[in-house]
Amino acid sequence: EPEVTQTPSHQVTQMGQEVILRCVPISNHLYFYWYRQILGQKVEFLVSFYNNEISEKSEIFDDQFSVERPDGSNFTLKIRSTKLEDSAMYFCASRGVEGHVEFFGPGTRLTVL
Amino acid sequence: GDSVTQMEGPVTLSEEAFLTINCTYTATGYPSLFWYVQYPGEGLQLLLKATKADDKGSNKGFEATYRKETTSFHLEKGSVQVSDSAVYFCALRNTGGFKTIFGAGTRLFVKA
């Protein structure tokens, strides 16, 4: 069964450093998403991406964040200068054109020290 | 804006007990409704969904019915197992919307 994959599973970084989280969505999907979950809290929407552009973003997704689909398979989230409060689990998701369901990856746990 | 409210946890049950986790939503239009489950240390898995009023989603013994009149999508299971211990998230996505909106999650502990 096709699945969304994410790398790395755990990333530790120093405050102020740049990080890139990587995702490989399901191959025929066209909608891509990033969500985050601060430990013990709710899952929060960050950004959606369709047709090579951001379709919607939340207030969390400020200028420190960017997304890219550099080739036909990868979808990345970059945090330019990490802050302590960026520590969270980051989930990538993808959805097909006709589908109602977003399929989630296993997540990347980001720890900012 | 659209939102999801679900009962606070944790919920602690004995094996074979009946489970209900309440979920209500606020949305314009006609959203699709979902329950996701997150097992310890893992990501989010779709448990079940319903895309229109009166639809019943079901999977692995869990059920939820889309009730437009009460704006609810309560999760039920007749007999829980220890392996059902997890966090359960109610969620919605509105028609034409790009994002899924999640409730706060309800942690379920099932004791043997």
C-alpha cells in the first residue's frame, strides 16, 4: 500500500540554525501539507501546497518557514532560523485530486536546543 | 471559523467496556468528518470517515455517524481492547477547503 514517508525521523538542532524536513508524498497525489504537533497538544495546520504554489497557510507559517517541491517526488519544509518553540512533531500529508482523505507520514520530531 | 471540539481525556476503561468519545463541530457548508488515531510514538492514521450527513463510518469495530442536526460525530466501540489504547482525534475538512482541522485529541487507556 502506498504511503507517505518522512526523513529524518528525529532532528536535533541548535537555536538559530536552519533545518530542512523532507517528505515523499504518495506518487499520484497533488495536494501536499505540513502540520505540526507540539508535545501533548493538538495537531495544527501549517501550510498546503498545490500546483507548485502555496494554496493556504496558517498564521504559524511566518517568514521563517518555506516549502518547496524541488523535483517530482520530494516535498520539503525549511525553517530558516529555528527557535525553541519550533520543537514539535512535524507531519507531512498528501491527498489525491478526488480524495477526501489526507494520508499522513510518520512524522519528524524536531528538537531545538 | 471552522472548529472541532472533543471530550477531554484521559478516558480509562477496562477491557471489553463500551467506548464513546464525543465530538462536535462548527463549520459553514458541508464538511467531511474524520477520526484519526495516534498510537504511542507513531504518526496519525485514518480510522474512519464520513462525507455527508447520516453517513456512518466504520473500521476495526469503531463507528461514527455524521449527524448534521446535532453537528456531531461521536466515536463508539462496543468492546475495547488493550491494543486500542491511543490518542483519538476528531477532524473536519470543509468543502473546497485545503486543510484539515483537528480537535484537541482524547487519550484512551484500556486496562486488562
